[in-house]
Amino acid sequence: MSKTLTFALVHFTVPVSVAYLPTGSVVVGGLLALVEPTLNSAAGHRHEHVRRRIDTMRCGVRAAPRAIAAANP
């Protein structure tokens, strides 16, 4: 559990520090630290969706996007 907590602390501290240096604002750093993981998660989800479609097309399987998503939850 301590490893998870220290990782979370580092993961939060880095964007706060990076945003604080040019702006001088802890608030901006805190907002960035909260927004960045959210956008990263959304981009990662979209990336997985696109990669799944590409892999499916490479295998020669032509299916509707909903069928692909249903087959690969």
C-alpha cells in the first residue's frame, strides 16, 4: 500500500511542479494535476478502440463497429 501511495504522490507532484514553475500558481498546478489524468484516460480509451478496429481489419474480418466493440469488451 505504501508503494501505491508514494506513486500517487509522485504522479500528483510532478504536474503541479511543472505547472507551478512557469505560472507561479499552485492552483493552476493542482488543476493541471487533476485534468491531465482525466484527458489521458480518455485518450487511452480512444486509442484502444482505434487499435482494436485496426487489428480486426488486419485479420480480414469486416464487421460493424458495434459488433467489434461487443466482441472485445
